[in-house]
Amino acid sequence: MIATAPNLTGPWTEQGAALPGGSDIGIPGNMDLWAPDVHLVNGTYYLYYAVSVGGSQNSSIGVATSLTMDPGTWLDHGSLGIPPSPSYNLIDPNLLLVDYGSSFYLTFGSFWSDIYQIPMTDPLTIAPPGPNTPYQIAYNSTPPHDTEGSFQFWWPIDGVDYYYLFFSSGACCNVPPNLAPAGEEYRIKVCRSTDPNGGFVDREGTDCFTGNGGTVVLGSHDDVYAPGGEGVMWDEEWGLIIYYAYGKTIYVCIS
């Protein structure tokens, strides 16, 4: 669903679906698309999405394009063609632009062996998969390997280029009376690296691939329960923003 607002804090007005007819990808869930991720690259908006149903590994990642983002302007290009694997689930896509768009990487994954990445030759085309691609960049070895919803963000500090890997960890999508035990529910974590392709560690220096690392950015508090599904953007008015949606309402967190 596309929504617009005069300000980041709203009010938001629904304008219509980006792909009202669903996706051309012919697997279950193609009328109920997940986890949209939109980027503007050289005058074209690219919308990455996932097709799946809950608990299934029969999933795929697709992409659509538009010059305006308006309803009725999106062209569905179907699946990106990332090969399926028992090691990962093809959901929660996120595009990372490196060196101002000279290189592209797509990060994805959920549970199983968690977060993977694959290079792209351009925003519509994955690099030819090989024995080492897609490759794993984050992993939680504690069953049920509850890491998903990754989002990468570049941010320089003192002249050093850092790549931040945000992800959601914990039990997702439970509703009363079946809420996860306190401390096991969804929360947002982050790791960072000077390499967009790996080597991510948390604030304590714990490796987020081999050591179950991840610094908690936001967890349950006050009337906010199990935040996740995060993203990061730069806003001229508000600065650096983390936004997330889960629970009884939609929240906006400004840092």
C-alpha cells in the first residue's frame, strides 16, 4: 500500500496499492506481498518485495519499478532469480548502494541460517550465483535462529565509512494470549563493519556471524511491544531516523 503525508510524522493518507494485481511470481502468497523496500536510483524507483506465506521456505524476492511511485505506475519485473536453498528463506529484501551507486548488494533472509547477501550488477540483475554466493553475513546459533528483517545503512564517522547492519531478533507476530516470554520477543539489533559484505561486530566487538553478536537498539518499553521490521533513512528536518511497526499501532522513533 502506498501512503503519502506532508510530514514524516503524518497524517498519512492511503493512495492505493503499488501492485494491486499482486506479483507475477507464481507461488503461494503472490497476492499478499511482504516487506517492501524502495530505493531511488538514477531517476527510477525500485520496489523490492517478498512472496511467501508464514512459516514457508517456498519463497521468492521480486522487484517492480516506477518513475513516480504513484499507484498505477509500477511495472512488475517478477523474480530476481535468486536460487532457493535449504540454508535461507527468500524474504525481507534490502538493497544497499555502495560508493554512491557504483556497486549494489541485496541482503535478505529469515531464520534457518539467517541473513545472506548477494551482489547485483544493477538494481534489476543479480550477479551470477556461484559456490560462494549468496553468502552469509549474520547468524544466531541459538534455535530457532530468530534473526530476520535486515537493513543495511552507510554512515561515515570521523572519516571512516561504516556499514551498519540492523536486524530484527526474537519471536515475531505473536498475539495475546500467546505472547512470547519477556525478553524473547522481537527487538531491533545492530552491528557494523567497514566492509559492506561482512565482518560485522556489535558495540562490544562480538562478531555477529560467529559469536551471536548484536547491540540492542530498541526493545519493548512502555506501550511499545516487540519492535521490529526496522529501516533507516536521513530526513532533512529530523536527521537520522529509525522507524518500525509492530503491535497495536505504528510508531515512529526519532533519534
